[in-house]
Amino acid sequence: MRILVAPDKFAGTLTAVEAAEAIAAGWRRHAPADEVDLAPMSDGGPGFVDVLNAALGGELLVETVSGPFGEPVPATVLLVGDTAYVESAQACGVHLTGAERAERASTAGVGELVAAAIGAGARTVVVGLGGSGTNDGGAGFLGALGAVADAPLDEGVLGINGVRQVDLAPARARTDGIGLVVATDVDSPLTGLFGATRTFGAQKGILEERMPLVDGVLESFAAVTDFKTSLAKGAGAAGGLGFGLLLLGAERTPGIELVARAVRLADRARQADLVVTGEGAFDFSSRAGKVPAGVAAVAADALRPCITLAGQVLVGSREMRALGMDAAYSLVDLVGEEEAFADPAGSLGLLAQRVARTWSSGDPAAE
């Protein structure tokens, strides 16, 4: 039996590569004769560069860029031919900001990563968005590429409070002739009820009573740059970093689709008998551009069953099938929350071993 293993990261515990390896190890313990094909996935968030590096090879360039508060942080550019891939979370991820300081957090480091990619000879730069701790509308990103304003662009959303003038010409000149691509699973506009602040601000530590002010600052920023672009799908991704990229002419593409093409997921699914995906929490947020839903769609096109192994399963059977899954299995239900966090790889392997008893048609090993 041929098994395609295509999980996302398990946020805070396992990278997508580690999760795929853990699932494969557990599966093989029950069914060593099964052929297990590993295709770690990403939707553009944390792990984006590692997943693409595993699939495409290429050269990893190590850079030191500005973190969300100006501190130096390490980050990498993946160069494959004349195309570069960068991961915004490496420079401005929520793991770097804590839960209270999003209003002061800057995306400047992402601009520095794009500049480094261009300096290395890239003609196309793909920026994976997701997992950010910022909400600055891409101001820091634009400033790092040369944009200037009558307010500091590198001090987060509070820095641009009261901004009246922004000159994007230097940033546009810096990226002239470069194909910019935004890889994101988020459709949100920059502002409003479904914008960056209202949709994702709380998880970055922006208090409810502060949201009208923060959203208003982003509205003002849009008014002095390009309000029409602020309404575009993906402008609200990564706290508005999507907006900054779109202002420079970037093309938006769903991150899961970009990665699926890179790893030849459709071809590999057609060669499999079963597709296994996974993520930290399988819930209704999994439906919109997230890895499990994207993998399930590919499996459905290939007429193959798809199951998910998750840290937690927070949907019922009807909702699970609406998300394209034939079955979903919970790590916490099997080993408990404490053990799941204490030994995530071992616990995920144990879950895969148990699931293989149900789904594998091969001869089981002695367990």
C-alpha cells in the first residue's frame, strides 16, 4: 500500500518536516511493507522555506535582519535559480513579539530579506505570509526598501499614527523589474470588520478597546498610499504586510497551491492509495486556504481518501466531511494534552501507528 504523508506544522511543537517524519515512523511500525512518501506542506507561514528547500533543493542564504523591535534576528533566503523564497515569520513572527507588543512591531526585516534576495540575483521573490506578530500595514517593509514618510515607518502601527505623506517611489524603484509574489492563505482586506486588525489583532495581543484606533491608523495609511489596493484580497495578511507587497505590484497566490505545485502533490497523490495530512488543531479555520483542506482537495481530485492526524480535532463528523476529510484523529484524545506537548513526535508516531491499523491493508508487523 502506498501512503502519501503531507502535513503542515504542528504549531509550537513540530515543523512540517518533523511531523511528516513522525507520522511515517509510526506508520511503518505497524505496516513496514507500506511505501510511505513524505511531502511536508506549508500555507506560507512558519516552515515555508524549509518545506520548499526539502522539495526544490536550492541554496540557503543566511541573513541577519531587523526583528520586530529592531533587534537582529537570523533568517534565510532560499535561492532556486533566479527565484527566491522568503518567510516573513522569520523576521516578524508572533514568536518574536510576545502577546502585548504588536502595536510597536515592525515588518522592516521582511523588506531587508527581500532586498537581500534581490542582491543575490533573484528576479522573482516569493514572500510567504503567516504567523506574524505585526500589524503595521507593511509600513516597516516599505521603509526598509526605501519608502519615506512624514512619520517613522519602522515603529509599528503606532509609528504611522497621524501620517499624512508617504513616498513609495524609492521602494518601487528598488523592486523595479522584480516579480514579487505574495503567498498567503488569508483573503482579508486591510481594514474594516474583516480586516487585519479585527480578524487577527486579538491573537497578537491587541486589546478590543484599542482596535478602533489601530484600524483607524491603517485606514489613514491606506488613504495616503492607495485605498483601492487596501480593499484587495490578501491586503490584510500578516497584519497588512500583504498590503505593503501589493503596493509594490506583487501578485497574490494561495500559499497552499504554490507549495502543492512545488512538491508535485497532485502527481504524488495519484500514485498513492491513501493521503494523510495533519496540523496542530483541526477546526473550522482549516477550511480557508489551510493545509489540510488544500491537501484534501488534491486527494479528492485524485479520487483518493484523505485523513488527518491533528493535535486536537474540534469539528464533528459532518463538519469534517464538509472539509473534505474521510476521518480525523486527535493526538490529545489518545495520549492526553500533557504527553502530547511533552513528546510531540513520539505521540504523533503512536497515533499514526494506531491509525495504520484501521487504514493499512498491508501485513502488520508484530507490535
